[in-house]
Amino acid sequence: MALALVALVGGCASIRDHRGYLVDQTLLDSIQPGVDNRLSVERSLGRPTFVSQFGNEDYYYVSQIVKTPPFGRPRTSEETILRVRFDPAGNVVAVDKRGMEQVARISPEGDKTDTLGRHRSLLEDLFGNIGAVGAGGMGGTAAPSGPGPNGS
């Protein structure tokens, strides 16, 4: 009986999963602005999770700890984003560290999304365009003129 109770309680524990970069504070502290460059950062920290596409090519290292409760959805419990900023010559300017304080939690409400426009019934949706298709070109207007196939 006690063994069954231990197995039942053990099955109800959350699963803790690490995703992304493993942050090593010693290696992170070894990166020095003005001394290191892109190559030395890659040798110390490894390849970045991603590189910025606009502006200076900053390196980003993303680390997450995700907990999944039994019969529940995974939720990020901890997140660390390291950004290594470089000057145009490729030398390290600064190392920034951000966490969960930058994460925005949003929870949409309701099963419907409000839209602008008319409220139409099913029959209006099915048969509302009968007679409207082709009506704009039926007025006897002349064909477009010009060098291209569409008159441009």
C-alpha cells in the first residue's frame, strides 16, 4: 500500500526541463568589453542562439527552464537572455543580462474575436454576392488601352 502511494505521489510531480544555452557565470565573467571580439566570444561562450539582423550584429544567448505539471501545459518558470553587444569593428562593448521581468504575459479572453464590418447571417454569406460578381465590368466601359496586357 505504501509503495503504491509513493508511486502515485511521484507521478504527480512536475517535469523540469532546461532548454537553450547553459549559462556558466565564470565564462560570462571572462568576457571583457574592449578586450574581447566576436571570435573570442564564440570561443568562450560558444555559438549564439541567434544573431541580430538589424543594426550591429549583437549575439543573443537564450536559456529557459520549463516546468510541466501533470496533465498541464508547459510553462516557462525561468528565462535568461544574454546579449553581447559589439561595436562596428567587432569588439565587445557590453554584456547585458535580462530575465523574466521582461516577459509579457497575455491571456486572451472569450471564444470570439470582434471584427469591424457588417454582421451577416449564414444565408447572406452564402447568397449575398449573387449578382454582384462581374457587375463592375458590365457597364459598357472601354477596354484599357496601353502597351501592357493590363493597360499600364
